Amino acid sequence: MSASPVGVVQQTDLPGLIRRGKVRDLYDLGEQLMIVATDRISAFDVVMADPVPGKGVLLTRISDFWLQTLPACRPHHCLYLVDDGRCPPGYERFLDQLRGRAMVVRRVDILPVECIVRGYLSGSGWKEYQATAGICGVALPPGLRRSQRLDVPIFTPSTKADVGHDQPLTFDECVAVVQDYLSKRGRGVWQARDLMTYIRERALRIYEQAAAHAERCGLILADTKFEFGLYGAEVLLADEVLTPDSSRFWPRDGWQVGEDPPSFDKQYVRNYLESTGWNKTPPPPRLPAEVIARTRERYEEAFSRLTGQSPPAAAGAAAAQS
């Protein structure tokens, strides 16, 4: 890891840009892809005008930590992190923008479902349980309370919406979505039900290994979402893995059944936006420096607790609103 401070990268405009998401920029490297995690931050499906300095580096390195640490994460799509020792040919002059925040990955066919695992009753799962006594067709015991630990973790897939919110799917509905995807692409190696059964079992294994590690770090992994893709006939874990943006981490000493514990994510941003009366449509309000700093502190704490490393310093934090 470079000892020099990490610069603020709100957007990249390099050769080969394919797509710009809410947070990440995707580049075509021919047989491979490069995913660049910027310091953009979104809330309520809207990208904020102000970045969180160094956020992309923190999330990328957390993902890489899990990919290298948990046996169930393998095989995965990541080939290497871009850093001083390794950079894709032709991008060396952009190293200051890419260092620590870019992953070079295999080009996989990403399946069109979010693979969510829940070990605790929170978020949208809690709301669905209150309405249906289950989540995604998985029946749960009556009388459970908010933030309660489930007897066993459950697999609760959802759609991947380009616009609006993802919608929950039963396992059979998930199989149907994947079957349609495979049929349209002529993928005859896997049957959709066999594929999703394998992915469900693997997602649960990854969650269990990650939750055990988090427990040793004084954290609770309440829920998380994974993405999987096909690389030929091989099923690879893809996208970001077990970061505060894709997972709900709670401090163990702050957890209490019946209450919603503070999480290591962008809750400071959400709370501030709620206090402004903003209607949750663009343009968003500017973020005060204190909100940005507090948000970064939460990401840094998650990084330090999970990896056992000191977070990389962020340069230009004071200038983030310039």
C-alpha cells in the first residue's frame, strides 16, 4: 500500500470508459475490465455533489481483503488491484487516479439478480416480515423483533432495477429470471435451478465465514448482497464484496433487539438529508464538511476493524467541497 495520501477522485474520464455508475466507473481493457471506485456517494438513489475523500480506496481494499481472506469467495473475478507495482498497459500515466481504488477483473456475464443473505431482521427485510411473516417466500417464526438474530441465515434474492428500487423475489421467481437470462444468451451449460441452488449455498457460506470474522472484530454482519457471474461454465463472485456500501455492519456493543443499531455506512449522510426537508430528487443539497468527515470516519473504522490495518490517509479532505 502506498504511504502517500490518497487524493480525491470524484470522476474519471480515461480511455475506454464504458459506463459510469452511481459510484464506480467501468473501463474496457479488451479481454478484461477495470472497475474504478470513485469517492462519489449516493443516497436515496441520487448521487451527491460532494465526494467523501478516499471512500473508493477504503471500499476497494475492503473488498480485496475479503477476496483474499475467505475461502468461500474463491473463485472470483478479481485479477489484481491497481497500485504502484501493477497497472494495466497504457494507464500508467493515470496511476494517481487509479492507485488503490481500481480493480482489474475478468469479463464475466453478471446474472440479473441480487443475491442477498440476511442473518438479522432489519431494513427492507424487517418491513416485509411485518407485512407477510416472511421474507422472499421464506416463512419465519411469529413474534420476531426488529434487529433480532435469525436462527439460521436466509437467502433472499431481489431484482436489479436500473431505475427505482430492487424488488424482492422468491427462490422460484429468481430461478425464472435467471432461466430467461440464460435462454436469451444460449447458455446451455447450467440449468437455472441448479445454478441458483449452487449460488444460494455459496452465498450462505460466504456470509457465515464473513460473519464469524466480523464477530471476532467486535462487529455484527446483519446482511449483505453479492453478485455472481458466469465465466464460461465457471461461476465467479463479482462486483464489490462485503463493504459498508453493500452490507449492514453493526458494532456488537451497540446491538439491542428491538432497536436499529448504528451502522458503518452513509447513515450520517441520510440523516442529514432527512433533516433538510429535501424531496429526494436531483439536485441534492450540498453536504456540510462535518457530515463528510463523520461519514469518512465510519468507513475508516469499518476498514480498520475488519482488516486490522490503518486506513490510508485522504489528501484534500478539506477541499472536498471546492
